Amino acid sequence: MTTDEVSIHPTAVVHPQAQLEAGVFVGPYCVIGPEVRIGRGTYLEANVHIVGWTTIGEECRFSPYSSVGTEPQDVTYKGEKTFVHIGHRNIFREFITINRGTPKGGGVTSIGDDNYFMAYSHIAHDCRVGHRTVFINGATLAGHVEVDDYATVGAFSAVHQFCRIGKYSFIGGYSVITQDVCPYLRVAGSRPTLLYGINAIGLRRHGFTREQIKTIKKMIKYLFYSELNTTQALEKIEQEIEPGPEREEILNFVKSSKRGLVKKVSEPWTED
């Protein structure tokens, strides 16, 4: 087989109206519905189920028993035309599930590029997942959740509907997230979820400089480890921190929070 050929195993069921670009591989016992579009070089190992109005980008990989584009698990859904949009180079391991959107939630469940979804991860209706995130085994998003770029959702963690997970944040395993997680933070635990400072190791791995990390620490100290309330902390950040990507990321995230923030700290502030 050349990279320009489409390969479909004889046991696979592919609707004639489905659109498969060059280099797509469809393994044994896969099922692909009529409205599905799959980009160049995407690989479906075996027993992969893709239906609904689902668009998948290039060079994605689906392990056995992945289920994508099925109806949203929402009692108000009445069969409307809603969508799943998936970007490029994503890896979906065994038994992951991704549901379509709902009309009341905008109608689209979207996933960006270069994400890794480990076994049994679940992405519910109307979720928005950015780029280069990691979902560890059993990580679960309820409906309307937003997970921003480079975030990690730990094993068997659950995120409540309408919550947001900020950039470069890290959620520890078996956590229950019922409020927004500010960018750059580490959180873990269940009722209450606790804040464990900034995700320093993750930031260093992604190329943040010592000065950038120092600036982030200062902002996080004002927001969560001081006697200031949120409004006062934001004012202090705007007064004392020079404008830059990290400053704007935190300010915009906190100001736009609707569910409130995970704030309870695990221990007093340290300057490590």
C-alpha cells in the first residue's frame, strides 16, 4: 500500500457516502457512517465506531473500541444535526468516547491538534479541547467543559459541566473538579479540590524561562496565597506586573470565570 491509497479491511463497514482522504487505513470490524469525513493518513486499528456529522483531521490514530460522534448523553437532545470536529495528529486509545454537541450548547464538540487521550477517556457534548493536552486513563469531561492548551487531566478525574481548565494546568488523579482551574496551576483532590502551587515542572518542560516562572509565581501568590480578595489581587497584578502573555492569560481567565475558581490551598505559600 502506498501513502496515497485508502485501505479498508474486508470486515469493515464503511458507508459509501463517507469521505476518506488518501492514506486512510480502516482496520477490521470498524464502522464508519455516511456523514463522516476522515483526513489523510488517519489510522483506525480495529473495532472503531465513527458516526454522525464527524470530521477528523490528518494523521490521527484510533485504538480498538473507540467510539466517536455518537449522540450526546443529554435528555433534551431530539436528534438534531450536531457535530464533532477533530484536528490533526491526535491519539485516541482504547475505549475512548466522544459525543456530538447539542443545539443549546452550540452544536459542536471540538478537539484541536496533537492531543493524547488514554484509555477510557470521555469527552461529552459541547466540550472544547485545545491543543497538546493529555487525558490520562479514565479522565472524564461532562458537557460544555473547556480544556485549554497543554493541560493535563489526571487518571479517573471528573470535570463538572461548564468548568474550564486553564493552559498548562495539571489535575492530579482521582480529582473532582467543580470550579475553574486557573492556568499554570496544579490541583488535586475531591471535595475539596486543593491547590498545590504552580505546575513548575510542566512549565520548565515546555520551555518557560526562569523569569516567566517567577512572574507566574508572583501572580499566583497574589491570587491564592495572600489576604487579598480576587478583585484586589487582580488590581495588584495589573499595577505591578508588566504586560505579557502570562499576565494576560491569567487576568482574562480569572475575569471571565463564571463558576468561580479552585482556591483552597493545600499548604501555606513557600518560595521554593
